[in-house]
Amino acid sequence: MNLIRLFIILASGFGAVFSGSFALENTEPKLINISTRGKVGSEVGQELIAGFVIEGDFEKYILIRAVGPYLAREGLEPESLLTDPYLMLVRHLEDGSIEVLEENDDWPWDEVRVDLQPFPVWGYIGGQSTDAEITIMLEPGIYSAIVSGKGGSGIALVEVYESVNGP
């Protein structure tokens, strides 16, 4: 019997906060995605934050997306969306400090992203976009994906995916 402990903290500077923990029992459990949607702004305290923990002895291949404009394809009103999400990934260190690991501002690829194939991604963004993403190998630790707006506010989605097949 494997016991998985999961603790997720999701917060928005506009006041929406969710936190929780739970355990699952299964012979082969695997969480492959967390996501949340909320209003994001460009001021300090208006960020959307997805906190996550990687446990175990091995690195994990992770995809993090900050989605704003793409949500119009899913039926949300374009004028309500964050037009230019900015994504920053930080690691929380044992001494209480943080280390910025990666930052991304725009989805800069026009070709098919071969490195995204191991992820069960909802909606392929593709092409030039102001949505943001980071793909990275992460060792066990505590992390936060922080989404902010560049010069505006609106609804955004932050997603964290674990690869189902490795890099």
C-alpha cells in the first residue's frame, strides 16, 4: 500500500485562497496535474500562486503554464482575460529564502513542441502567444509558480503538469 500526501496552496492577490491536504491509497497512484484560475494583476499582492511539493528520491520533469489569451478559445470573454501573463518559478529553501529558477514572458515557439509530448496538456497553445510556460527538471523540494500581469489585470489559469513518460 502506497500513501501519497499532497499539499496544495493556491492564492490570488485579489483574495481568493485555497489550501488543502489529503491522502490517497492505491497501488500505483500518480498526480499529474494541478491548476487553478483566478484574477491576476500587475501590482504586488495581485499574483496567482500555485505551490507544489515534489517528494521522493528522483527529479521530475515538470511543465508549468500561465494561460490568459488562450482561454478565449475555451469560451471566456476576451476582455476579461489577462492579456500578457508573466510566469516565475521559485524554490523555497530550508533557510526560509527563495531561489528564482526560471522566468518566462511569452510562448515563443512556432514549431510543434516535441518536449511537450510527455505531458497530458489541456489545449495546445502553439505559435506565437503572450501565454507563458516553463519546462524544467525539478529535484524534490518545495516550489511556487507565480503568475502576474504585465501592465494589466484579468483572468488567468496556472497549471502544473508532471510528465507521464519522463523528458
